[in-house]
Amino acid sequence: MIADEVRTEIRRLFYAEHWRVGTIATALSLHATTAQHALETERFRSRGSQQRKSILDPYLDLIRQTLAAHQRLRATRVHEMIVARGYAGSAVQTRRAVRRLRPQQSAEAYLRLRPLAGEEGQVDWGHFGSIQIGRAKRRLSAFVMVLSHSLALHVLFTLDQTMESFLRGHIEAFRYFGGVPRTLLYDNLRSAVTERRGDLFRFHPRLLDLAGHYHFLPKPCAVARGNEKGRGERQIRFLRDRFFAARSFRDVDDGLRYQVLDLPEHSMPIRPRSARP
């Protein structure tokens, strides 16, 4: 037995100060079991109560095995399977069981990289639908280069994705930035990578000539690694949703060549530039 004052102190430290039972026992020189009994947690446990049985219980093993083999199987298909085996309950119960029993895939950890100023840039093509030119409709593309450190962005809208437009986008971006990043990342673009097998790749000879002239290192993004190319893709979404949407242009030279100031993302003003260099 312990004194009432000690019992009161144990309960205060546990319920008000949120100390652990072991910490309380050490601080008050008590055995952990003694401190646990003083909390009277057993009083709040329903004695003899059992979990209510459900008509879904006989099918839980089947659901668990099916989801283990087909992790992305929809709950509606699981419901059809157990109904065919005699289940007479509602689909709501099935969905709850599927949500509870579906194996959870462990999230992959990524190392957050913070490139230095001028260290890295990302290059990509963006598709922006089509534009009416005279009586014809032409597909509209955008060459995008973004600096990974400052998120400074240069965009060149073109009517094709030829190698000439690809190289031109580089040169105009270098002129706009006033320099060349040490490394440029490419998202497996045909204009950049002509062949790839696993981790082995071959760059386009003309891109290598450009890299040799401007002294930058071209690097391809790893396959199925969206975390390596997120800056470029976010800027394309910014252009598509906040700049290009709800605007109309007569042709590519009619204001479609824009430069974006190197301000933080989501607050970047856009200014038009003369169509002629």
C-alpha cells in the first residue's frame, strides 16, 4: 500500500504532466507495477466484453490473401468476390475491411538536395495544346530551363520540338541568365538521350557539341525518379495553369516568348520580351 499523497502525485504526473510510468516510478522510488496500480487503469477496461462478431468475419482471410496478391484491387471487386461466395452484407462493410486489411506500402525516403547557385539547371519540353496560325492549327511546345537554386526560369515557345529549337532554347537561356549552370539535367528527352539501356545511356552528338562549347555537364534523370526532376515539372505546371491559361495569342512572336524573374515560386511575375533577339 502507498500513501494517498503518493497516489495523488502519481496520478498528477501521469494524467496532467504526461510522464511515463517508468519515469514516475524512478522519480518516486517506486516499483513500476506499484505506480501502474495507482493509476487504476483496470477500472476503465470493460471486463468480459468481446468484440462483436460480424457476418464478414468468415471472409476476412480471403480478403487478406487477395489483397496481398493484388494490392491495388478495388473494394468493389473484392465485394463481388465474397458475394459470389455467400456474403450477404453491405458493400460499406467490405470497403472498411479492405481499407483496414490492404497492405501499406512503405514510403521511400529521399534526401533533399539543395544545389548551390549556378550548380544545376533542369531542362524539359512542355506541351501547350495548339495555336491557330492562319487557316492551320499548329502544336505549341515550350522549351523550359529552370535553375535549381533560385528557380529562375527561361521559356521559349516553339511550333516544333526539333533539335534546332532545342539547341536554340539553350543558347537563349544562357544569354538570359548571363551564364551557364555547371550541370544540366534532362528527363530522358529524345532531343537529349538517343539511346538508353538501364543505367547506360548515349547523349545526342549535337548536344554534346553544345556542352563542349559552353562547358556544362549534361546528365539524364534516373528512370522512374520523379523527385529528380520536380523543379522543371512544377514550373511547367506554373506556366500552364497560371500564365498560359485564359490567354490568347495570334502567333508565337505575339508575346509567346516570355522570361520569368528569379523570384520564389508561386510569386513570379512574368514579363514579355521582344520577339527578336
